Amino acid sequence: MTEYIVKSAVKDRLDDQNVAADFYDALDEDVAELLDDAARRAADNDRKTVQARDL
């Protein structure tokens, strides 16, 4: 599976929190689903460009 997130960026954002290894997998799955949904919405609106409003 493609990784969509940058683990070091997540760790930086969560600052002093510990991050479990399975969190990254779950987050990556959510991002993949979000991207699929956005692409589908753009296609449903006869666009090839995914825009912020597709989120």
C-alpha cells in the first residue's frame, strides 16, 4: 500500500504525544479513502481537477 502521510510530520504536529505504530496505518487508510472520495466527487461533477470543495 502507498503511504500518504509523513510520519515525522505527524510526530511534529502531535508534539509531546506518543504515537502508536498502528495509528499511522489507520491514518493512512483514512487519507486514502478521503482521496478516493474527492476524486469520485470531481468525476461526478465532470471535472478532472480535484478541488478543496471535493473534500
